[in-house]
Amino acid sequence: MHSVCPKTNWISVALMVASTIGMSTYPAYASEAKPPVPVEQLMKLVFPDITAKGTAHKSVRIHQINKEYDPSPITGEVSVQAGSSRFVSNNGRKDLLLELDVEHHDDASANPFGGEILLALYQLSPKPRLLDVLDVRCDREGGLWDKPPMLHADKQDSPIYYFAHLNAGEDHYGLEILEIVKNKLVESDAGLPLSFSARGENTQIVESPSIKMVPNSNPTAYMFSMKVIGKHLQPDSDEVKDQQTKLFTAKLTASGGRWGCDGCGRIAKQIGAMENKFGFDN
């Protein structure tokens, strides 16, 4: 199986580049929900031959975040570790979402990023049943986000995951909303802008995304924000010559448990224009 990043019309937006702050800062996992059954029992529903040491050779059929790839199993000798878990409301029912990190022992069978990040959705009652497994690995880093961990609509939760990489002094970071549709995890059409951060010879761009619930909104809505800081620096120095800070916002709304963002395309263009102003063309 080979993971490919979602095909969405993103324009990059940025966090701090590692060379600027010493290291990349990615969101920490949210506190885990404790499954009502042993996590090994849940993992066995995805990898039927998994051992007590966490090794396995074949999974059930898994589908990709990229819709162009047909569902297929993971094969070859792999190690599987359980990551973050959280309860999600699925049409009012309390289900469980579990992250599984897969590492391949045979490099030839691994994807370009060295392994998969799986999100497994389980129905817990009357007994654990695997509903869906989605491979969201489309970059070097990734996992469930926690700021917030999910969006809440009427009887339906939508988890958020992130993906990121640092390449040639540029830090790329993205957020994606997942929706639960007929017990399947699918990518939202909201199209949140990607993050991009970099430092040029005498310029720097820093962008920070956030999602917050709109107070007293009915139906529930969220505000996606991107804080963008552009700097011109003195030659051969970290001294700031001039600086501009802007906050770009767009509202996220849901209909029938599906999320949309009418303003995301607009702010992506505005962010791109500010990047160009400081000498970046991402």
C-alpha cells in the first residue's frame, strides 16, 4: 500500500521553521480514551495474526485517504503499536477511534514514508466490531490532532488529523477533517489551507493555524484562523527591519454531519499574497 496526500486545493500556510526556533513544534496527542476492552483485542480485528509482541503479516482491507486507491491489505512483516484513542459520537452512538502506527521490517513493502498511520473505527456495543480502517499517512509525520481533537455537530463527531514535514529549510504542515459517513471515515470537503514556514536570506514567514468553537452558535460552528507574521530582516542578521502581522479567518459550518468552509479559498489567496510580499512562492 502506498499513501498519497489528499488532493485538495490548499495554498500553504506556515508554522515556525526548524532553523528559526531550533525544532519543529507539532501538536501533542490529546488524553486517550480508555477502551472498555483490551486494546490488543481491538488490534486483532485489524491484524488477525498479530502476536503478543505486536508483529503481524497481514491486515484486513484498508482504504486510503486518497480516494483513487482501492482498499487493500497491508502485507509483509510489520510491527504495530497502538497510539492515541478517543470516543466519537457516530449518529448518537458512542464509538471508538484508535490510531495504529505500522512499521515495516521489509523496506521493499513499505510506502515512501516508511509505514502507515491507521485510524480504526470500532462499534463497542453489544461487542467490539471493526467498522472501518483508514490509512492517513501522506507525509513524514502525522497523527490525531488535539486543538480541538474533533468538531461536534448534531449527534456526529468529526476527528482532525495532521501531517507535516521539514524539507530544505521549509516546514510544511496540514490539517484535515474526517467525517463519519455510513460507518466509514471520509475526507471532508472543507479544504483547510496547508501550513508553510520558511526563512529566506533576509525574510521570514511564520504562520500558525487554530480552530475554535464559535460561542453560542446554533447550529454549532467553528472559526478556522491563520495568524501570519512576515518579517524583513537586516542583512546577515536576525534583527527585524520591519514586521507585519495579520489574522485570516473563515467559518466552518456543518450540514447533515458534513463540514464546509466557504471562506477557506478566499483566505488561502490572501495568505498566498502575503507570502509573495515577503518573497515566498509556495
